[in-house]
Amino acid sequence: MSQSLPTLPSKKSAQLLSKRLMLIDSLVSDNYQHIWDCCCDHGYLGQHLAHRGAAPRVHFVDIVPEIIAQLKEKLQGREDVPSQMHVYCCDVALLPLNDFHHHDKHLIIIAGVGGDLTLSMVKALVAEHPDKQLEFILCPLRQQVHLREQLAGGGLSLLDEQLVKDDKLFYEVIHVTTGAGEPLIGIGSKLWQQPSEWHVEHLNIMLAHVKRMANNPHNNVAETIAAYQRIHDQLN
């Protein structure tokens, strides 16, 4: 069950966005009927997207009741211009996409959780809605390689991917679709097309991490190490 809520002024909402959320915002076009801000926390991204008119409906989703209650309280206390914003306390895997027109275009943003949990959410939604073309913007905290490989195996395609450094941490933002796109590659492909010092630093961190994983004989990461090493040789 959802509730329509007011929104923040665009300037203030933009000021509340971290660099990570600003990058996600930059990847969101205005050709969606619905945007789902999942694991929404304070809801800063969703509020900003709603105010700039990124979609007629912006939905906030979190499974933690306390987060949703706090978000409702904060938003209801504002006297700004109303927007089609709706708040749900539910599992992301159970988004009520069928409550809307069959041909509506949905963008589902999942950020701030691990790659395995992100994958389980995406797989559940794709399986539940095989007749819909869905797009996802994903920003996993870890397990990016495994996530890409599994999404590729599930038939998803790449639209875009970007790297951002936010408060000393690196984040890979991955835009995928159940429709047509480019092949998904475990270590990323578009991610390395416009390299900077950030990319070199992030690559060194990822390469060192995978090499540590190789110390466990149960981790089959030789191909991943080789792939990262090829990118490392190109960038240096």
C-alpha cells in the first residue's frame, strides 16, 4: 500500500545528494513512467528525481518499517509542490509492477546493498515479470564481478556503467536492461573506456582483492585476475 507525498525543492534536494547518488541521477533519463528508489534510506535520490520530473511516478521502497516511517514523517511535514511520490514498506522482490499499465516503462534503482542481495532482487523481479521490459540501475557495495556474470547469464544486457569515488570509496554504477543492449562482462567494459586516475586506483584495489581471493583454492578467480591484469596493462 502506498501514499502520495510532497517533495523537496530541486536545489535543496540536489544539495543532499552524495557523489554516488549524483552519478545515478545523471544516468536517469525522462522516458520512464515509473522510477523505483529501492533500499531508499532517507529518500534523497527519489525526491530529487521526482522534483526534476524524471517520471510521472516515483516510488520509495524499503523493507525496514522504521526507515519507511521516518521517511513518511519527514516528507509529510513539508509544504512543497505535490508530486506523484509513493512510499512502500515491502521486499524489493515483490514490487507491485502489475498494479500499473502493462506497457508502462519501469526503472528500478537498487543501491547500497551487496551484490548477492542485489542479484536476488533482480532475478526475482525478472522471473515474476517476464513479459515486461525492465531497466535497472545497480550500485552494489561489493561482488560486482559476480553480479555482472550472473546478470549476463540471466539474459540481461548492458546500457551503461560508470565509476565514482565518494568519500574515499569507489562505487561501480551499472545500468542494465532485460531488452537489447551490449554484452555484460564480469569486470566491466564501458567502465574502463574513459580512464582516469580514479580508474587506475580502483583497478589496483580490485586486482589486489581478487589475488587475495586466489589464496583460497575454492575460489576460481584465475580468469578474473587475467581480465583485470589485461586492463591494468592497458592503463599503465
